[in-house]
Amino acid sequence: MNKTIVSASILSADFSEFGKSIAEIDASGATWLHLDVMDGSFVQNLTFGPALFRALRSRTKLFFDAHLMIVNPENHIKEFAEAGANGITFHFEAHNDPIKLLKGIKDLGVSPGISIKPETPASVLADILPNIDLVLVMTVPPGYGGQKLIPECLEKVKKLAEMRDSAGLSFRIAVDGGINEDTAPLAIEAGADVLVMGYAFFGSSDKKGLVSRLQST
């Protein structure tokens, strides 16, 4: 695997200054932008849709890491791909034929990913891991930022890393929820190579230093 990737979550940015936030991410050395799409149904919160992707796409070359926390994700992947998503991750719990949807995402020229909630065991992904570029382990209940990491979720990261190694696969493992400079090393030690960071990133007065330290952990 390459060095640790920091995926800055726009959900924690100032919504009135998205352009400024994108510039801050670029300047920090982070290479991914995490976009949490919530529909008020799969999770209680509502966020944004493809229009924001299109508005931000012309401003940066960051990898757009789309996290769909929505029901019926199959109805929306094409629009998000066309709006500029580089990777699309949907929830295992939101679709009854994940392999079909993963292949559909890949057919759009986009990197396919799947996410699991804290209560969902890593074992449910065993048969579909060869079709995945990214597994996103939610380390908090999905829907809101600013929560504390659930330590037990890192055991799933360890399990996925073991499954990856034993099968000779190369998918990335991401963690999302309560990731900061204190918890990130624990996630990396468990096997994570993508760190989704919201409050910890945008609340830092030294974003470049933060990213540099995490990428060298």
C-alpha cells in the first residue's frame, strides 16, 4: 500500500466558504475530499447532492470520495459519477445485491467502495472483497460529525486487513468517525490506510503539519 491518505470531510467545513475550504485542503497536502451524501432516510441528517460535486469539481483536482448514506443508491450512482465523483461508496446495509452495484459503479469508470455501520461485522463482506477498491469502516454511527470513535470498530479494521492479506487483495481500508491526531495512529496500526477527518482537520491551525504527520505515521 502507498502512504496513508487523508480524506478531508467537507461536512465539517464552513458551508458558506466551500471555495476557501477546498483551497485549504489543497494547500495542506491532503489528496482526497470526502463528501457525505445523506438523504434523511438511511440516516436522519440531510446534506447535499450532485450539484455540490459539480460546483467544486472545477476548483480542484482532489480525489472526490463520495460516501452515499442513502437508500436506493443504485438510482443515483450515474449522476454522482457524471458530477465528478472519483470513488463512490455505498452502504452494505442499503442494498441487497452489492456485487451488482459495485460492478455498476466500476462500469461508470469510478472506483467502487462499500461501507459498514458499527454494528455490522466485517465477515459480511467476505465474498465480495475481490470486487471492492475501498472498504469504509464507520467508527461512529453514521449521520453526524463530531462523534467519538468507538474503539471496538478498530477490531473490524484488523479483521479486514487480515482478510486482505490472506487473499492477496489490494483494496484500501478507510475509517470514518472520531478520527483525530490521537486516534489516527490506532487506526493505522489496525490496518487503515485512508483517514476520513472532519472536525480534526478543519479545526486545526496547522493543517499542512497535521497531514504531514499522519502521512508519515
